[in-house]
Amino acid sequence: MSAGSCPQGSLRNDYTNSISECNIAEDHAGSNNLMGTINTIISVVLGVLGILAVAYIIYGGFMLTTATGDPAKIKKARETIMYGVIGLVVALLAFAIVNFVLTSVFSGSAANGGAAANNS
């Protein structure tokens, strides 16, 4: 029988679609910790970017409030708010994309959509 994608020396008697199904000793410095570390770092960075974007929006609101009817100041304040909203949307999309990619890469799922074949 085939061992699928198991590393050398960790063969199973049936076909496996996932590295997690192989008979190997758990490596605590392996992909799960790597995924957790990468996910934590990216979450913190994107969280800080999100906070900065919200602060930028608040700053734009303050600029708009203190514009005192000056069209140039109002225009600049609206642009500041718009760029803050764009930054917030980009940060949220980046967070979603990164989480999707990390989950897909480190889940050990096969190319068949993650469905595990049981050919025993």
C-alpha cells in the first residue's frame, strides 16, 4: 500500500491525505507552533495597523470639526477620513487573507478540498 505524503520512515498501512495521520512522533517545534507564531505576529501587526487606521479616522474627524468652514481644510479632513477607512479595509482584508492562507497551508489538507479518503 501507499503511504501518501508521509515522511520517510513513518509509513502507515493505508493511504493518508494528511501529514497529521502519519505515524511520527509529535514535533513540538513543528508546523503547529510555527503556524501559531506566524499567526500571532501577523495578528499583532495587523491589529496595530487597524488601530492606527481608526486613529487616523478620528484625527480626520477632529480636522473636520475644527475646519471652521474653510473649504480647503474640509477637503483635507474628508481625504484623511477616506484614507483612514481605506487603510482599515485593507488591514481587515489582509487579516482575513492571511488567516485563510495560514489555515489552508498548515491544516495538512489534501488538494481534494480537505476531504480525507479512507482506503483501508
